[in-house]
Amino acid sequence: MTGVVVLGLLLTGCAGGSDRRSADSEGSAALAADPSVTVVAVGDIACPPGSRVTRTTCRQKSTYRAAAGLAPKRVITLGDEQYQKGSYRGFTHSYARSWGNLRKITWPVVGNHEYETSGARGYYRYFAKRQPGSPGYYRRSINGWQIYILNSNCTKVDCTVEKAWLDAEMDAHPSTCSMIATHHPRFSSGGEHGSSTRMRGFWQVAYAHGTDLALSGHDHDYERFAPMTPRGAIDEAHGIRQFVSGGGGRSLYPKGTAVPGSQVFQSRFGVLELALTPTGYSWQFVGPKLRVRDSGSATCR
């Protein structure tokens, strides 16, 4: 799975024509779909500048090396890229020295710690060429997949407007395979934060449109769920499979009460590797030194 096939990207604009949330400046040429492309996803990454590296904290360089070793075509960072406050100086003096080496292929998600700098200004400035700016949600596409990058900080942005945008975008861009990416998880067995009922609205829209995957961070661990409904029932035929991938380096959280539908939970550093085909996907949870700790595959509905 770590072998990478030459990428055929489809990076297009979407509904509304001039809507910057739907544009991607990297080009809009529709190329032939590839058999498989590799995407790495993880959140909760870099310690503040000058922080001491320990066995259980500040391991962002180790996870970066694992990600780089997988030679991904795209990276989706799942929020809280830079602790503690997401300042621009933090990004340039910590994140940039590890994961920043992959910035040119990164599609970032804004997390809650980014908003500890007013308006998440440090995040938007650092990733100015990788996302369209506030309010922080946008669509991208790759190898037949539609990917919806969402801002789950509903106290900072109008999530009612955002859900309407998501519904309209999914109507306008039907696809065999699709995913949503948020910082906050709809479901989580993590002992620090756990599940977020605020994400139910996004999930209801995605579920109604047959979305296959949901990616999130926030809890500093790795967790894989069975396909689920927005209310938490296992639904193998129509449910959304969620991955929590929050082991990007900052620290690790213990397991709390197991949520029904949880299939794998690991409080370990590592990254989620996805191999996306036009009709399905496979996954690996890859730790430092490229050790595979979970894997599997599925077809899109």
C-alpha cells in the first residue's frame, strides 16, 4: 500500500462560481483517474516552539518522518496543527520544522486550538495558499473522491450556514466515493473529549448523501469505527465509517468508555494512510518507523 501510483488529480471549483471555499488554485484539468492514490491524515500535531521531546510528548518529527516515508500525494491535517494557541510564530518555529515540509500537498482543517489566536489568524496566514480562508470550509477532489473539509468550531462560525453549504455542494457534486473531514469527532472513545453531538448535523447531511468516510482528530489517539448512522447505530449498508486520527505528536490521551461501534482503539502516535481508488479505499494506521498497527479495505456505496 505504500507504493504510490502517479497521481491524476481533479481539483475543481464548485457551486456558486466565485465562491472561494470551492476553488482550488492548483488547477482544474480533469485527468484520468488512477488505480490508487495515497492520502495521509492526522491531527493534533506540533508542540509549542522550544518544547522538550519526550517518549509521550512532542513527537511531531517522528510522525512527520512516517508520513513522508509513505510518499503521499495529499496530506489532510485534522486540526490543532500547532499548539498551544496556533500562533503564526508557533507555526513558523515549530510546525514548519517538521510537517511544514509537506505544506505544499496539505489540505488543512482548522481546530479549536487555532482559535486561541483571535480569528485563527495564525492558521489562516500560515496555510494561506492551501485553503481559501475564513470561514474555513471548502471542497477538494482527488481520484474520483469528493472531499469536504469542514470547520467544526460551531461557536466560531455559523454551522447552520455551513451545513446548508455542505448539502448544496453534495447535491451539485454527486460521486461514488466521498468523505468529510472535521476536527471534532462525531464518535470517540477517547478519555479526554469523547463524542461530539454538535457533529450530528454534519453527519445527517453526509449520511443522506451516501458519504463513505469521516475523518477527525481532537482526541489524541487512533480509533476506527464500523459504518455508523448519525445517531450511533451500526449500519453496514449505508453508514459512515469514522476514523479518529489524533496521534500527530503533541501527546496521547487514554481510553475512556468504549463507544458502541468502535472496532479498534490505540493510544499511540501514528498517521492514517488511505489508498483511494475511484470505487473504494484501503487504510493503514502507521506508526513511527512505518510499523502498521491496523489495516483493512472497503468499497464505496
